[in-house]
Amino acid sequence: MDYRTPAIIKKGLIVVIVSIGCSASAIGKNTKPVVPAVSVVQLKPTATQQTAGKYVAQYLIRNHFRKVSVNDSLSQQMFRRYLEHLDGSKSYFLANEVESLRRSYGNRLDNEFLEGKSNAGFAIYNLFLKRAKEKMQFMKSAAGTARFDFSVSETLDLDRKNAPWPADRKQLQALWMKELKYQWLNMKYSEDTDKSIRAELSKTYTNRLKLLNQQKPDDAFQAYMFAVTTSFDPHTNYFSPDEFENFQIDLSRSLEGIGAKLQMESEYTVVNEIIPGGPASRSNLLKKSDRIIGVGQGPTGEIVDVRGWRINDVVKLIRGRKGSVVRLQIYPASQAGRGPAKIIRLVRDKVDLQEQAARKSVIELDNRKIGVISIPSFYLDFEGQKLNVNNYNSTTRDVSKILNELSSAGVDGLIIDLRDNGGGSLEEAVNVTGLFISGGPVVQISNSSGGKMVLRDEDKRVLYNGPLAVLVNRYSASASEIFAAAIQDYGRGVVIGERTFGKGTVQSIVKLNRPFSILSKQTDLGQLKLTVAKFYRISGGSTQNRGVTPDIAIPSLIDTASIGEDTYPSSLPWSTVSKTFYRPVGAVSREDIEQLRKSYDLSYQQGHSSREYLQDVGILNRIRKRKTVSLNEAAYKAESNELKRIEKRWTTEEDSVRDSSKDFMLNRSAEIMNGFIGIKKQSQAGTPARRQISMRR
């Protein structure tokens, strides 16, 4: 699991059920407002937290790649990020409260940051906590009495980032009632519909109110530190001692779980990464950016609503004995986080390094054999390498073995499938690149002081020199982007798919230590994950933010508008350094790519399957782009059924090997490779270069 982002409980503001006349969809016009008694808890930073804050500030200022002036501009950025984190849905604070907070603290956070203080952060959090309790009491009461009319035409804004904060309590309560109505519809059309919706909602809000009453100074400090560190860049984060302990457990893979890294975004537990070789990866049921809203134990155990829970508490529910079943209720990322919720079943297990390994397959087209090597991550057993253990796990070793096997099988072309590969060992990315080129630079690394280092393939041997393609998607990141960029820059192969994630930064873990003293006990202050460098292509451009743009684009079902480095407000910008000297291979020319692209576009127009796929992608994108969701039952049901139809048509479930009949991107890539093989064969035969390439439909 990933504990880099602090746990925040989101939801909260003001009064009990009251008159529901503010919502046209609810009945209860004669009910008078009743203001609930809300216990006021004033959380205060501990001495240890104040000290930790001071060291965090020092490291950020001195060692972060981005050099930031500590002034009112940074203060306002921290303030905005903090409010977005606490109230991204703009359903807690009123407009006048936000303005009051801005006047009091908007230009004060930079001064406290330099001093290592977090008093202002705690003051804002305390008000948020008060409002959160008020809202939960309102929602709990409303869930027990409200009656909704689902036949009326009504919508709820799902993306309120650019919406104003409510002007008064009437607007606020109207928004809450719409939220309640939406949750009701979600439960009605989710897979867990055998229980009383009213009772379940009431129970959910009761539990969340209980969690709010159990808030501790650590919750406020983590929330505030998240706003501080991510104002520098999205991958810089503070770990409390408890969080870092869990982070180490994740790195060692020592506990059974589902094989996924998690983080908090607003009130949701969000999948940050799927670990190759784990249960989630093998099942193909859970994807990056899916939102986990409920956890159930065993095949039939009650689904516990975990919205608003601390990340550590969610992890405790998900972890368990090897071989046991855990059920997750999720909002799939492919649906842009909208309902209905889906329940998936996973069997807990350790990450299996063998299943994490590269694997091969062969596709036959027009009497040609096209080899496919799927690399789920760039893995390396560092300890085994250090001890010179025989046959230690290594991507380079495994890919080398597979290349020899495919060569013996007589393949005519090769596709390296890096879809969903989030990165891994930089050394392995360089060495695997070296299997396809005869030595030379692969990637450049620049630190915050401008120093530059070039990592090279020193091995002159080439294991495979035939037609090559690299298949990528939006989840291909970091080391995957380094490999794809190098293959593209050398002109060694064709890059196919969609623009990659754009994660081109390097992080280092720093332990926060006081100066040593024999007179005082060393208190653990936590750790800081700090961005210290950026990756650059050998051609000079960074992979940061923009990623790698494919030579031939094939869209996937991934919501590219909400996933990727460029979706983070504080991500480091794209930039350039001077190119390093390298000799392009020229195995694929611009003319080759243009011919392949034209033929591929033609196959799109004429192929029935391609037209169906593009049509469904278009429908999915139109649904995602809508900032609102219908609260009309008929419209909601129609949209839900359409989402389910598309998912069933084009995705594979509970199968670690992709279903070739549904894997549109791989099938089309094979057709492109088939055309590329044709170009090379005709070129070797001395036939004219310009011709129409035939592709299967």
C-alpha cells in the first residue's frame, strides 16, 4: 500500500434535517430546522510535530528540485491547496467563511512555514472538523426521513472545482440533499442492493460521525503537511513514523494483501498503483485511480463503507490471511468516478515475483509470426545482484531469454507491451534498451543545481535487430517512458498507443533527524519523500508532464483527462536540456511511420470492429466530460447500463492473460506490425518504398 498522502475525513457542515423545501426532490416542507449540538474539539500541534515541520521546511527549501521563493505567493498557493484538499467539493465551507479564512491566513502560511509552525493549518482544520460533524448529523437525519422523487429532471455537479462556495445555508443544504439523492441512486443500482438503503445510509453517516469525533492532532498535521509538500510538486510527501512503517511493509511485500498501493484523495481511498504479480494485477479487476468506497470480508461479509476513513484503517481491513477473500466496492476510474458502484472479489496473497516477470505470446497474421513480450514492471532483485546470486530476478535476464526463444520460433516482428507498466528499476530500463541497440546513451538525469549525468548502455551486443514496436498507454510511466523514448529517439522502433503518464521526476527518501545529543532522546520525526532530479531524453526533452507521444495513436478506455502527470496542479513543467551525442539506428523512418499511419487510419474506417470500438470510446468520453450526473432514475439507469455494456464488450475480468478477442489495442498493434514487416521485406527486396499497406480489419 502507499501511505504517502495523509488521511483526511471529508464531509461536513451544518444543521440537522430541517425543512427540505430547499430541494425540489424531497418532501418535508413543514419540518422546522433543528441545529444539532456539535462538540467543539480544538486540536493543537504537538511539540514533535512543530519540530518535524521545521525540518520539512528546511529540506524543501534547500534540497527540492524546484526552487521556490518563500513569500505571500507560496502562502496563497498552500492555502488554496489546503482548502482544495479539505473541501474539494465545496460542500463544507460557506463563501464568507472562505473569505474570512483567506484574510486571516492567506498570507500567513509562508511565515509559519519558515518557523516550522502549523498553527494556522490547525485552526483551519478545526473549523473544517466542526463543519464536517454538522454535515454528518444533517445527512444522518435526512437519510432517515427524506422522500425523493426520482422522476423529476435534476442534476448534481460532480466536478465543483470551479464552482463557487455556497452563499448561504439554504444553498448548502440543497447541495447536501442532492448528494444524498445521488448516493441513494448509486446504492439502488450497485451490486449490493439486498439491504435497506435508508438503514445503510443512516449507518454510514453514524460511523463517519464517530470517526470525526475520534480525530487526533496527527490527522490535522498530516492534512496540512500534504498541502505544504504538494505545493512543491505532487510526488513530494511527508510520512509520519506510523505511515513510514507501513510504507516499508509495502516495499518488503511481507504482508498478504491485494497488491496495490493506495492513497487518500478527498474522502476517498484511491488506487495509486497496481503491483505486478499481486492479486489485483492477476485478476485484472482493479485499476489505477479506482476509488474504493467499501470493504467486505469473505464471500458474503458485510460491505463496510470506508469513505472518510484514515488510510491506515482502510489498509487494515484490506490486509488479511493468505487465501482469504476480500471484496471491494469501487467507483471505476474508467467511469470518471461516477456511479454505480461495482463490487469486485479478490483473494489475498503475497506478490509473486514469478508472475511479475516478463512473459511472451505469439500472434499469427498472414502467415507471419509476431512475438509479444509483456513487461509489467522493470524489476530487479537488488540484494540478489549484490550477493551475486545465481539466476536473481532481473527484467533484462528474462527478456533476453524470451528473445532467444522467440528467435528460435522464427518470429517476423516483435511488440514490447508496456501498458500499465508504472516503472521500476532505472538500471533495468537502460539494460533492456541495450538489448535492441549497439550501445550508447539511454537517458539523462539533471539535478536541482543543474548537474547532468548520462546513463549509457555499455554492451555492444544486440539481441534482436528485427522490426520492433513498443505499445504504451496512459499508465505507462517513469522507467517505461525512458525505454519508449530511447527506442523512439534512436529510430529503432515504432511507438504505438496513447500518450504516456509523464512522470519524469526522481524522488529520494530522507529521514528527519535532530542533531545528535547525548542529553536528549532522539524522537522519530518521520520521513520526507523529496523530488531531487528530472529525467531527460537523449534528444534533450524531458519525459516530465508531457510523457512520450506515440508515433501511431490508438485510444484506450482509460480516462486520459483525469489520469496523468499533467492533471496535477503542482506538477513540474516540461523542460529541455542539451541533447547528448548518439547515433540514430534508423530502423524506422518518418516515411515508414507516415505510411503505417495512413494505412491504419484506412483500416479504422473500413473495419467493423474498429468503428464499434471508436464509437464506444466516444460515448465513454462524452459521459466523462459531463460535469453533472442525472438524478432522474430513468436517465441514471440508462447511463449505468451503457457503461456496463462498454465495459463488458471491451474488458477482460478475472484473467491474468489478456483476452485477445477483447484486447483491441494489442490486435491493432499486431496489424500495424504486420504492415511494418511488409515494408521491411519489400525494402530488402528493392521494391519502391511508397505503396499501400494492407491491414486486416
